[in-house]
Amino acid sequence: MADFDIESQIKDDSKHTSLFKKANSPVSLKFEDVTYKVNITKEGIIRKGIKVEEKTILKGITGAVLPGEMLAMLGPSGSGKTTLLTALGGKLGGKLEGNITYNGKPFSNSMKRNTGFVTQDDVLYPNLTVNETLIFTALLRLPNTLTKEDKIMLTESVITQLGLTRCKDSIIGGPFRRGVSGGERKRVSIGQELLINPSLLFLDEPTSGLDSTTAQRIVSTVWEQAKGGRTIVMTIHQPSSRLFYMFDKVLLLSEGNPLYFGKGSEVMDHFSSIGYAPSVAMNPSDFLLDLASGVTSSEETQEEQALVKQALVSGYKSNLADKLKAEVKAIDSYSQDGSSSKKMPKWATTWFQQFSVLFTRGVKQRKHETFSTLKIFQVVACAFIAGAIWWKSDTSHLQDQIGLLFFYTGFWGFFPLFNAIFQFPQERKMLEKERSSGMYRLSSYFMAYTMGDLPMELVLPTVFIIITYWMTGLKPTALNFFHTLSVVLLNVLVSQGLGLALGAMVMNQKSATILGSVTMMTFQLAGGYYVTHVPVFIKWVKYLSLSQYTYKLLLGSQYEPGDKYVCGKHVCSVAEFPSIKLVGLDGQVVSAVALCVMLVGYRLVAYISLMRIGVTKK
């Protein structure tokens, strides 16, 4: 009767056709005696040279999921569900022991391309629409055997299948921008994985934070995928009774120990046979979670709860473990039938295709942030304020003009630095998610990001210079104007590169902000404007200071060694003015070359840092 009700519910909820009738190549997933250990100190931080304690997160877990089956992993928080799911998905390194096979073979590049993994947190770009998000995913993940038009058609099919047609042109949204609902975001995340027609699909808490109706629809959609011959594994915290009876198999975990693995319809009989049955009619998942927590009544002490857990572990080992291991080993002959020996290329698309798609996506995503009303107002307002303060300041007020030029170095040193310093820390989760699924090369992402930012990052400083230059009485010739503008834009690009490098090295927004502030302030102090007599032991800092090189180039854009200015009743040489003489008007080419080296060097540091911190790990 329960099966009949499920079928009816699925038919009611699914008023759209399935994208793919069957999985490309069915996958049988086996895991035998899976154990995972981590090293921790008493403070919980792994450290070299200090005696550490080894903690076992997963303790000998065995099971198998066949094509057409959906496995639900249940257990209280901290029981090891997500760790096991990550291990089965081929994304967990470290001290992982045991045997995990896919059609009798270890995890491989071809299997990664045939596996979908939906994380608990929906990692999506907030400024893209639902349709754009899925199209960009399709263009990156689907192979070149499909044309661009085919990939777009498949995207439309996924949108229809997941019931996203109504919101397809709505932006995803985020903390500061209203977008689609939580259930729709989750369906978009699932849709990104369904695009590749995966034979093996992992989902981490797909119903977390959703109402029961939305959760029902999402699990119904996943159930429908399983009936198409796919192998589905999900973690789920506290499903309703309607959801519970959709699961073909259930794995119950407690503190890394397996308490049950088998058919969902037989789980209550197992615990009743070892003396644990609910006293009143209740949701099976609620009862199982209570058991996994060691709770059988409201008056048990922690010691009694620990004894309950031990009894449940013993019951699993004596009643299920040996039988389960024998069943898993017997799957060997079957699992080889669906295996594919075809060697797949590492990447679904070429480097240039990845670059092109990532460039377009990056521009669409970041243009809203770069040209936000607040940033435009900030730049324009500062430009007019600066123009008013330095209004028509000529060479008779040479010190004031020099102050304006150094203000250019400061304002357009800090502003792009702090715009860039947050980028990689903010995108870390997206990078890890997309890179782990083999969507693109790190080099194509980095080049697309760099090239996409060039036109956007240079618009606002250009507007700023246009406003202030003609208000403040600087030399009114096209040559001097474009000389000044080019120096400021070069300074912007170098400062941006410094911000990217610091953000990539630290990967923490707060720490990167502090480091960036200290670094840029040091460069400013060593720039040659504030201090004229720098002690020898710290004088070397000026050779690293992008502010000093920019300041020298800006002086060269306005003054030449033969220029004169009125000093009292005399006419003096601009080159001999104390503030200019300290920095000098010579060495313009050297300063330009130094900034160009920094322009490339900082970005190279950022790229290497992204590789070092492990965003490229598989």
C-alpha cells in the first residue's frame, strides 16, 4: 500500500517529462570497511612537531547501492554522514582506509565526469539568472560532441523538469539582493548536476531549511532520477514519514559507527528484534535519530545513553555485519557488466571555450558589483570634492599641485586594492566546487577573470581623472592629460594585482584586509611625499613601493626639468623644488618598467597561491 501511495504522489508532483530516460552507464557503488581518521591536538588544530591525537570519524562502514536505488544516510549532527558522502564522491583525502569501488573499479577521471555532487550550501553566483546559471554550467560541463544549441536545449529541458520555468529569468540573489526562494535555489543546484546526465548522484542535505512541501517535491524529483537507472546517495537529517518511505535503502550512523544498513522497509523490524521499538506510533526517522543519539526515554543520563549506543553497535555487528559483507562481495560479477572501459579526456571542453564562457559569465556577474550605485557615487563625489579643493591650482601653488598628484596615487592605490582583495576569498567555495567537478582549468579561469576585469576596473578611474584634471588647473594639453591618465590606470592595475595576490595568499577576508592596509600604508609612507629624510635601515622600502614609482611618473607627466615657477620675487626651477628634487624627474622609464614588472608579478603570485592552497585538488 505504501508503494502505491508513493507512485501516486510522484505522478501528482511530476507534471513534466524526465530529461533522460536512462542513465548513460549504470554504476554500482560498493564501500567496504570504510574508515577515516584525522589528527588533532587538544585545541583541535593540526600542528607539526606536536604530539597529536588520532580521532576516528568513520568506523568500518560497509554497504552497496545499485542502479535504480536511492540510499539515505541518517544520523544526528556529527555522526559522519557528510564525511562518508564526501568519501564516496571521491572528494576526501587524508587517512581514508577501506575499499570504495564503482562498477568494481576505483574512482577515476571518467567516473568524476559521470558523477554529480550537490553540496548542502547552494554555491551559486547571486547576480546571474536561473537560466544563465544553468546555461553556463552546460557550456562548461557538457562535451563537444554536443553543439551549443544542443546544450541550450538540454538546459531548457532541465528547467522544465525541475519546475523552474516560472523563475527562469529571475536572478539567484544573495544576502544583499533579493532573488529566488530557497527551494528554487536548491533545484538550480540539482539542475547543474542533472545537466551531465550523471549515473551516480550525491546530495548533501538537499532538504535542509526547506518546508515539507518543497522538500517533498525535491526528493520526488531525485526519486524519479533513481528510477531512470541512476544510483542516488543522499544525507538527510530528519525527513518526514512521506519522504522516509521513498528510500530504497537506509544507513543509520552514530558517532561514525553503523547501526543499520538495509532496506528502509525493514529498519523498524531490525531494531524491534534487538529490543528497541517505539512506544507510540511515530515518524520512523524521528525514532531512528533518537536511537542514534542513545535516547530511548526522556529520563536517561549520558552514561545510560552511551550504553544504548554500545548495545546498538553490538546489535549491528551480531545481526547484520557479516551478512552485509557477504552480500556486498557477491555484487562483484554484476558490477562489471555496466562498467565502461572507454577512456575519457580530462576536460569536456577546450581551453579557449572555457576562457570564453568564463569571461562572459564573469562580466555578467561582476558588472553589478563594479558599477553599483554606491561605488559610482563614491568615485564621482570624491572627484568633485577633490576638484573643488584643488580648483584652478597653478604652478604658483606648486606644493598644492604636487599634493594632488600624490592624492591620485593614494586614492587609486587603496580603492582597487580593497575591491580586489575580497575576490578570491569570496569565490573560494565556487572554485572548489567547480574545479572538483572538472569544469575548467585554473589557468582558463584566472585569465578570464583578469581579462574580464580590465575594462570594468578602468572605467571609474577614467571618469575620476576626467573630472578632476580639468577642474584643478593641471597642464591643459591632450598629451599631458593622457600621460597622467595612463599612469593612474597603470597604478590601478598594479594595485588590483596586489589585492588579488594578498587575497589568494591569505584566503581570509579579515586577515587580507589588515595585511592589505599595512602593505599599502607602508608603500604610501615610502612614496617620497610625507617623509624627506628616511633612515638608511628602512630606505630600501621605497624600491618596493608602487606608490613611489607612480608618484614619480605623475610628476613626470606634469613637469619637465626646464620648467620654471614663481618663488617669491624670483623665478625658480621646478626640478629644484624640495618635494620634487627628493623624488626627481629622471628615471621615468625605470619607474614604468618597475610597475609593469609588478603588474605581471603580483598576478603570477596570485595564480601560484591559488594552486598552493589546494583549489585545484580533485
